[in-house]
Amino acid sequence: MKAIISKECMGDRNCNKLCAEVFEYDEDQLLSIVKHDVIPKHLEDIVRQAAAECGADAITIEE
């Protein structure tokens, strides 16, 4: 599974708070980034939750 964050990211850092192992805030770009090319299996559910809760719908999941 992959997670992609689009430029629609509002930078509210909710995904970072929910799953800091996967999402990180980039202070230069003022948006969140994904730290892994492939999401570790044990974190897939929490990443799906982060995508569902993203206020800007900026997180896309590719299975």
C-alpha cells in the first residue's frame, strides 16, 4: 500500500498526530509528507484512518 499527499494539504498536521511513524510535517513546504514509499503492513489501518479524517481530502491510498 502507498499513501500520497497532494498539494491540497492544509497543513493542519492531523495525520502527523495520528501516525507520526508515517507522516511528517515539512516546515519549508508547509504541508505533510509521507516518510515511506510503501506503508508498513502494521500501519495500514491507521493510515487509512488518517486519509478518511483528512479535512482537505489530500491523502490518497493506492492498494
